[in-house]
Amino acid sequence: MTHLQVHAKSGLHAGATWSLEQTFVFVGSNPNSEVFLCDSGVPDRLLALRRSGRKYIIDSLHDDARLVSSDQNPADRVLMPAKTLKVDFQHIQLELSIQTGSGGMVYSLADTLDRAVYSTVQFLRSVGLRAVMALLFLIGLAITVGVMFFGTMGGVEMRPKPADSALESLDMSVDSPKLPLSKQMARTVATELGGFAEKYKTDKMSVQVEDTKVALQAELSRAQLNVLEGLMTRLMRDYGRFVDLQATVSLTPQQQALDKIEVAKVVLGQKPVVVLRDGSRLYLGARVEDAELIGISTDRLTFEADTLYEVML
């Protein structure tokens, strides 16, 4: 069984360990987070992770947090088996790892292959597309020269192809053109955005692809918007050089209605309460605009209906 392990190295929770198997894992001061941190200054959402096969992808990271590898060097946002990542935020340090249990040799080989493929892709991205194309051209040129040289040494007679055969070869190349790499990347971006819409049940979201341009239009709750911002940041980092990604996003009518709540003060404790300007009070479980109040903190209220809604204070 594969699960995510979060170990607190410092802070109020130093020594604590969380073992999680959920697809989506949120870390922060929100009481509904899978990893709830009550240290002073911790944001509502410090970190958001998404499971993908036997690895976890970090969809969002607070601007003041720093992600490093086990050797204290800057790290990418993919956590694989047998790999450790550390999150530093003020006086808090969290250690992230994946525990795979006794998966056997097959899973071990698969994880090794996965890491090798990922490292290769990251290397190709770092050197750039033009450098890769130049390297492939040189390799192809070297192979061609070698074949011609050794073919001549061996006394192979080079005969021209018949005209019909040459025409057939030409027809095949014309009938099956390859899709340009930039267009493939645009489709990949659209697929990831479609996956976000499906996972977060955003029915008012559309993605249009035209050549290398990807246009997104959506109505989201503020909680969904926070996750989308993290996804957009990653997509721009990975594909921004080749894909023109544009997003037009507005808040849903229910989010806008909840934003109109006028809060006078928040009282925390065993039974937290929100005091409104008209004197009425909201306790956990209260319903406003067909949404249930499930979280009260100093900087926001969290409601739940068809999805999560956050009201900033």
C-alpha cells in the first residue's frame, strides 16, 4: 500500500507524523486540512498535494514557503518513492516522503524506471528544445555517414529506387504529417485543465484549444480558484514557452453571495462563533445561502455546499 508520510521536524507539532492515502492532501491552519497545523502565522493553506499513481505532485505552495531536497538544494514539485522533500516555513520544517510497504521487485523496478524517465524529461527541458533537436540532428548525421562509409567499404552497390517506389514513399510522408510539438503541448495543457474540472466538479468551466492557444473560462469558488492558481503556475512553468495560455475566471454567484456577509468579530475557543454586524451569530453548522459553515478562523470562514467556499475576513 502506497501512502504519503508527513513528518514535522520543528514547530509546535515537532515529532508528529501523519500517514495519508487520500488523493488530495491539504496542509495548513484550516481545521479541515488533512494535516492541521496550529502554529502561529501558518496560513490557511500552506501546501496542497495531489496523488498521481505512486507519486504525489505539489499543486500549490505558499509564497513564503521554500521547497528543498534532502541535500538542501531547491527541488521540483514531484515527490516519488525513495525520495524526500522538505518544506521550510518560518520556524516550521516538514519532511515529505512516500511509503510503499512491501511492493515487491516489480514495483521497485517500476519506481526506478519512473524516476529515470522523469529525470530525463527534466534534463531535456533544462537544455531546451533547440539543443535537443540539434543533438538528434548530429546523431542522425553520424549514423548516416557511418552507414555510407561502411556500406562503401563492404562493396555494397547503391542502386536508385524505381520511380513507382519513390512516389509511394513520398505519398506516405504527405498523408501522415506529424503534429507539431507545440500543438501536442497545447493539447496536454487542455487535458490537465479538463482533469481539474472533473476532480473538482466545476460544471461551469470550458477549455478551448486553437493551434497553440489554450483559452479557459470558468466560474469557481475561492477555494477552487486557489487550487487552479497553483495548477496554472505549474503549467506556465512547464509549457509557457510553447503554449499561449489564457484564463478568464470569475467567482460563482454563491461565492459572491457569501462574500456579502458582514462580520463584526470572530470569537475563537471550544465553540467558535461569528458575530455579524446586525448582532446575529453564526456557529459551526449554521447554514447561509444553502451552504454549511464548517470552519472559523481569524482570517476566513469556510463553507461547504456542492464544493468548498471561503470568505476572507
